[in-house]
Amino acid sequence: AASEDTAAEIRAIATATPDLYNTLAESVAPSIWGMRDVKKGLLLQLLGGTKKNLAVGEGSRFRSEVNVLLIGDPSQSKSQILHYAHRLAPRGIMTSGRGSSAVGLTAYVTKDPERKEMVLESGALVLSDQGLCCIDEFDKMSDYTRSILHEVMEQQTVSIAKAGIVATLNARTA
């Protein structure tokens, strides 16, 4: 949470800069020319939305994380923009769809060499909880791995039931 001093500084910058939205968007990946709409979309993703809990239904809520899919011809700087975005995010993780598996994105169970117990190791989506997970080459990902992302994008959790470990991990990632 921002302090009152930080909030006052942000308000001062916002009032002093006439076109703050475009200025901030141009600050995302400044070495990449053009692509203003893509930069604006990534800026909104990085800033996030407002989480809302509804009083109507029990447990009903709107998630605040924004998901973005970049589609385009080869050599259009999509990967470079993703690299900029994941470095800007406080908990940013970058991975490739080509080398990613469902286990690598979610979590896996392994044996601790010191204690000889089964332990749960987090994958990219869990590690980037309340941050940004950028997956490059999404089209190279297997259908099974892609299907794992449905729970993460809709429920913002990862459910694991392996080797006697049953857990639901938060994956509130954009």
C-alpha cells in the first residue's frame, strides 16, 4: 500500500503532466518504436484493476488481473516487449511456451534430499503470484499445457494432488 506522501507525489505528477496516460505508455519499452496500443495494453496490465467483491452472491467477485495475448507476424518485437514488461513488474517471470510444461508452469512434487520428505515446488505461475507471468511462443505450447492455464486465468489458483500432497496455491497473476 502506498503511503500518503507517495500518493501526494503521484497526484502532483498526474496534474503536472497533461497527457500522462500516453507518456506512461511510451515509457514502456521506449527503445521499441510505435506499437502504442500494445504498450497501452501492457501498461494497463501492469497497473492492474480494482478487485471487487459482490454482496449479491456468496464468494462472487471480479478479479483485478488483466490477461493480454499478443498476436502478430514474426519479427514484430513481441518478445522484446514481453521482456520489458516482465522486468517492470515487481514479481515478473518470463518463460517460453516451447520449453514449458504443465508441471513447470504450475507446481511439482519432489523429494527433499536432506529431510527425505516429499515437498511441493512452485512453478512460474505460482511464483509470479500478484505479479506478471509472460509466456512467449504460446503457439508452441502443447494443448495439455495450454488447458492448465484455464484454472489459473479463471479461478486464479492452481490445484495439486500428487504424492499424498493436496494443495490449492494462489496464482493471482496477470
